Amino acid sequence: MTTQTPRPRISAQQAHRNRPLPIYVSVDEAAAVMSVSAKTIRRRISDGTIPAYQCGRRNIRIRLEDLEAAFERMPAAHW
């Protein structure tokens, strides 16, 4: 009889964090990544702040690089 070492259990959230990110994401995925609402992402697409690509009639995809560029870090305010 062989003894196997138990594999460490990881939660679904940890597994999701360890998964490589795709190049293109949906509006809902973009909203989750940036911690904003899907409506905010759609507004940014409409005003041209975030470039998006339409795949078919309803599918909209956003490049992660473009998404990150649209939400750049602001410098710290010196009060």
C-alpha cells in the first residue's frame, strides 16, 4: 500500500486568482476586474475612453491593456 501526500485544498476564489487572464474580456468581466459597474464600462465605451470590439451582434470585448490604460492611477493629493 502506498501512501500519498494529500493535495492542499484551494478555494474557488484562489483558483480563479491563479488562472492566467485572457487578452480580451467581456463588459461584465471588465467591470469585475476594475471594481466598477457594467454601466460604467458601457459609458466609457460610448464616450470613447475605452476602445471595444464587437464580435457578432451582441458580444462586446475589451482588451485588458486598453482597460488598464483607461483607468490610470492618479497621483496622490497633497493636502
